[in-house]
Amino acid sequence: MKWTRKKLIDSYLNFFKNNGHAVIPSASLIPEHDPTVLFTTAGMHPLVPFLLGQPHPLGKRLTSVQACIRTGDIDSVGDTYHHTFFEMLGNWSLGDYFKEDAIKCSFEFLTKVLKIPKEKLAITCFAGDENAEEDKEACQIWISLGIPNERIAFLQKEDNWWGPAGKTGPCGPDTEIFYWQSDKPAPKSFNPKDKSWVEIWNIVFMQYNKDENGRYNLAKQKNIDTGMGVERILAALNKTGDDYLTEVFLPIIKKIENLSKKKYGANEQDTRAMRIIADHSKAAVFILSERVIPSNTEHGYVLRRLIRRAIRHSRILNMPKMFMKNLAECVIEIYGGDYPELIKHKDFIFEEIEKEESRFNETISSGLKYFDRIAKISKQKLSGKDAFLLYQSYGFPIEMTVELAKERNLGVDTEGFESEQTRHQELSRTATAGRFKSGLSDTSEQTTKLHTATHLLNQALRIVLKKPDIRQKGSNITAERLRFDFNFERKLTEDELKKIEELVNEKIREAIPVKKEEMTIEEAKKTAHGVFEHKYGEKVFVYSIGDFSKEICAGPHVSNTKELGHFKIIKEEGVAAGVRRIKAILK
Ligand code: ATP
Ligand code: MG
């Protein structure tokens, strides 16, 4: 019997639903309130506040399938089971069931529902160290379920431990389940280093709380957090021995075979290139579906890096110059039913992916030639200057230069690259400052006023546009004006702009005192808006303007809104997909 992705996901969610878990939807690929990471990397990510103790509205048992992106795994892509984009099945207990039930549930799901023979499974448990004891309990539970001793390995913190997310907080040992993915019979004794054992499921036991002094205390609320990759399980269930031969990749691989006139599996180098192209196109399409556009910073940079690396590998296969749209179509075909934003933003995805593709097509050949030339004359290491030139003039992401160099057993002076980059940005910033005369460090009385006005504007936007999730996407204040970027899909109408102005001016007339409080980021997150570029446990300032606005912010601000004068919007425009910009002044 063939296991489809859909059947697997439905079976998982139903199994846990029948076990009292509420099904929660997949959160956005870009975390809403946590810029400490660019992308959602696991199912637990959107649940962090609840794992920290905040009650979840749907109860103590939750389950989901979560779309994830792991930029840290980009360099591992090329093997059979690491992907940049993947889907993670997960179940959580927030202070409810613990070790025994969690392990038993996972085992029952794998062996009874999916009917994976237990002879193909192996387990790792935490070995114990000076802070926390060996996880004998988990091991005993596995043995009681019929896993032989020789199939259980004990590993250290780097393999079998999770957290805390920041300096302090919940953490604990985990147990990982491995599947034997080779045609050969599984060896009696488990060697975790043998690559035929693929990790399929991780069960974390958050039983400790690390405190300020570095001590691991038993946690008041013990949580379970699990994660299992859809692609790896699909490969196991259908005995393909390779995630790329399952339905979530095969149509993309077929298309690449078609376009390159090469066969998947025929030789190692081409096969690896095909995997990278398939994986990166998929991840790129998902990032584009969040309305990100390729750029040189943050999400846009990851997107650019993925598209350009796919293109570079397409040259190894002699693929046609424009192929990305064809692959994007395959991705949308596979996932469109479950991710409606892929369909909704289809035209945007095609347009942006082709734009980036033709842009890089213009420079890649001469860039590769330049690289060849300098690689020949470089000893051991490429200089930072050369890496920067490849970046600046030929659009080679630094990671691409590093990869190209590695293929020739060369290193790259990445520190040198970074200082070149900083020096360059410094130059352009000085040039900008020269032109506009007022820099970012200007904290005069006028900029302080404009800063407070920015908070009023932010809240007025949420109210007038009836969109409570409006967030700051950027802000720049000079002595003359404020500039505020925020997430919104369309141009604002004249009427809306008027209403926003009026609301801000009303709050100025009300002469509201501005209050400053210090609290932990966890407390702040409960009530305040803001850019959460903070670590857990860190203290932050929250500025409140009556009960109208509450924002996490470093300040400074005026002490009363009456000091602001009259607020006027001078311009509204689009700056990127889904991002609008308002410029305003105080008279
Ligand atoms: P690995 O050691 O294989 O990289 P991991 O320890 O990083 O895995 P976890 O962070 O424990 O994995 O994630 C939980 C599960 O999610 C894994 O057991 C695996 O099934 C899946 N998973 C993790 N990373 C990836 C990836 N890059 N591609 C596909 N599936 C993944
Ligand atoms: Mg990993």
C-alpha cells in the first residue's frame, strides 16, 4: 500500500486528536513576534510562550503539522534527507502527560498505525553529565516496549538535549528515534554514526529550568515537545531510501531530468545537483509566498542565496537558462491544496523568481570565469577583496564563493570579506548622511517628538485600517520628518490617511502622559507590541501612551503628547511587496 503525504498527515493528526489533542494550524513561515530567527524552524516555535507557562486557549494537549525552513541545513542539502523546507509533525503536552505516555504514543503511532516494524528502529537517550542525570527512565520505557538494549545508544548534550532558548528557562533531555533506511538488513547493534540510520522523530522532555546561576532545577511545569519530518517518514513508509523519490519531490526531480536530459541517480555529482536544485526551488517558492522579494538582507538574502545556488547547480547539469518557473509550477502543484497562499501569490512568485533568475544569468558566467582566474592564482585562501568583488560585481553570495572554493580545496578569507563589506556600507552611509545632513544619532528635541508621534501613528494605523497585526517594518527619523514602514497590502485611500491624521491629532489634544516601565520580555510580550529582537528573560522598556498605545521601545520619548503640536502626513507609498511607507511631520 502506498502512503501519500496527505494520508500520513491525516493519520498523525487524527491519532493525536483521538488522544485528546487539539489540532492547531501551521503558523507563518516567518515568525510574527520573534526576529531572533528569520524563519520558523520547528513546530514548537510558535508555541514558545505556552511552553514558558502561558495557558494555551486550546488546552494542554496540542498537535500540528508545521511548515519549517532551516537555513542552518542549507549546506547539508544534497544528501537524501536534509531539506531547507520541510514539514514537521508534532505533538505537545503543556504540563499534562509526560515521559511514559509520550514515548508510548510515538511507538504506537509508528508501529501500529504506520506499521513500521520495530526491528527497523533504534533509539538515542541522554547520557547524563554534571548538570543532569542520565535518562535511565526513557531507556527503561523503550525496553518495556521491546526495543533491545543494543539498539539504544546514550549520547551527550550536543545530540540529546534541548534548550533553554535563551540564557535561562525550560530545557531537558530528549530521546530520538532512528529508522534503518537501507535495503540491507538492519544491524543488531545500533551505531548512531552509520548514515543508514536516519533520525525520524525527536521527543523532548522539558523537565528542568535553568536559572540565572546556571543551575538546572526541576521544572514546575513539565512539557513534552516532539517533532517528526514528513519527508523522512514518507521515504521510510514507501521504502524509497531517499526523500527525493517520494511524491513531495519526485515531480520536481522528473522536471529537472526532463530539462537537463540527465538521469537522477546515474552519477553522484549530477544527483546531488538535482537534489539541491529541487530543494532550493521549493524553499524559494515558499519564501516568495510570504511576499518576500530577493534582496541583500535578511529573508530576502536567504531567498536570493537559494535561487542563485540552484542556478549555479543548474549549470553543472547544462540546464536551459530559464528553468525556475517550471519548477515553481511543480511545487505549487504539490502543495497548493494545503497552502493557499501559493496559489494566491502565484503570479508574484513566477514574476519574482524569473526576475531574479534573469538578473543572475547576466553575471554568473563572467563571475564563474573571474572565480576560475583568481582560484588558479590563489594559494590556500581567496582574499576578502576578491570575495567582495564577486559579491559586488557578479552577485555571488559569500556562501556560494565559499562553496566554489571548497570544491577546489581552497578557503576564503570571510573576515576580510566582512570588513570589506562594512567599509563599503560605511562609505555609502557617509554619503547618505552628507546628502540629508541629519544622521540616525540625532536625538534632538524634535526627533524625540517625532519618535512619540511614530508610536501614535502605528496604533492609529491598526485602528483605522482595522488590522491589529500591523507591525513596524522599518523606521527612520530625522529632525525634519518621520518615516515609518509597515506591513499592508495596498495603497491607502485619501479618506484613510485623513482619518489616521485626525486620530493622531486627537490623541495629541487629549494631552496624554507617556509612561515608561521596565519588565522582562515575557511580560512585555503579553500586552505590548514591538520589534522583539530580544532574548528570553531580558529586561526591556515598554512605553505606554494611556491605554491607546503600548510598545516595546528603547526611547527616548516626550513626557506628554501635548508637546507634539500638529501631526501631518506628507507622503504614502509602497516600498516592497506588502510594505507601505508613510512620511509625516509635526508642525
Ligand atoms: P538531523 O540531526 O538529522 O539534522 P535534527 O536533530 O536537526 O536532525 P530535530 O531538530 O530534532 O532534528 O527535528 C525533529 C525532526 O524533524 C527530525 O527528527 C527530522 O525528522 C526532521 N528534520 C529536522 N531537520 C530536517 C531537515 N533539514 N530536513 C528534513 N527533516 C528534518
Ligand atoms: Mg539538524
